[in-house]
Amino acid sequence: MSTSARTSTSPAPDRKLRRALAAGLALVVGGLAVIFWRAIQDSDWAEPVVHYIIFDGLPGTLKVSAAAVVGSALIGIVFGTLLTIKFLPLQGVIRLYIEVFRGLPILVTVFVVYFGLPSVSPGLEFGALTATSIALILWGSAQVAEATRGAVASIPREQHEAASALGFGWVGRHGFVILPQALRRLLPPFVSLLVNILQNSTLAQVIGGLEMLEAAERQNERVTAIPPIGLGEIKAFQIFGFVMLLFFLISFPLTRLAARLEKRLV
């Protein structure tokens, strides 16, 4: 057997191994989820805790994540496309935006939006979840803008020339020819960004926003409190373990989707 033949067939065992590991991990996590669920169902304290985390905390997490993903996509794709225009003032403004919000810790941006903007104008006062969404939009759009710039720049020059020969102007050329191809390449990093946004939504807890982590913290304090307010018992491992499991069950399929898309689309 030639070296080239051996090289061409070598990735197959790697794919099988990765699939086996992923299946094994899914089985382990699924088993732990079932065991954990049955354990908390047998406890009187667990039902209100789980109910509060899922029905009060989870909607906050999903709202922040959805707003941040949509805002990041809209702003980031526009900025990333405009960044390919060879106009230095425009490039300088967008590049400054990208470098500032990519370079700042997201928590600092959250504090600036939540505590800083109201001191500039009372009309810029936002709730905790809204402030977190804005901060994540600023950070996420900077990430999407840079990724979009790279995706647009990766489209061969011949595609631009062919679109121009068909009579498309800059807007038509990018809207109908360049961006559809660039967005295909942008999809894997965008799914990864979705996971990061979902996980960073927990920053709302720092400023009191009711999402899953804050809901778990409130329930942990309630259960730990002395009777009659609480049970006077420490159940932190079970409570935060449940939150950890929820985040994993949401994030893991998305990370696998991003890996699969990267192999197929890029």
C-alpha cells in the first residue's frame, strides 16, 4: 500500500474515535442527568428550587442571549462588510470600535453600560438584563465584524469581477454575490459565538439580573437561611450542579454543531 493511500484512509479511525467519545460523553451526562433529576425529585426542598431556576431564571438567560445574538449579527455583519471598503476614515472608526470592545473585559463593559451611562444621561438607565444584553452586543458585534471582514476578504477576486461584469454595483455585488458566500464561511464561528454569549449571560448576575445563575444564588441563600425562612441546610452543590448541567446540555450540542459546520462549510 502506498504512502498516499495510507494517508487518505487515516482520518477514518479518528472520526470514529471522536464519535465514540462524543457518544460516551452523551451517555454519561444523560445518566448523570437522570440520576440527579430523580435525586432532587425525592427532596422536598428541590421542587421549588428547580421550578424557580427553570421558569424564572432560564427565560432571563434566553432573552439576554437572543438579544445579544441578533444585535451582534446585525451590527457585526454590516461593520465587517464596510471594513473592506478602502476608505481610511471609515476603516479607522470601525477598527477602533472592534479593538476597544474586543480588548475590554466584558464585565467592564457591563459596568460601563449599567453604572456609567446613567451618570451621563438619565435616559441611558437600563435594567440589569438589558444592560447585559447591550454589553454583549458591543462585544459580540466586534467579534462578528472581524470574522465577517475575514470571510469577505477570503472570497476570490474573480467573484467581485464577475459580479461587476454582470452590472452589479457595490451594494448589489455584496448583497447578492459576495455576502451569501461569506456568510456560509461565517456560520461556524458564529455558532461558537452563540455559545460564548450564552455562557457570558451569567454576567447579569453580578448586577442583580435574574438569569439562571442569579436564580440559583437566590435559592441557595433561601435554602441555607435558618427556619422558618429556609431549611438551615447547605445544598449549594446540588443547586449549582443543576445549573452546570443545564448550561452543559444547552452548550454541548452547539459546540458539536460548530465543529461539524466548520468541517463541512469552511
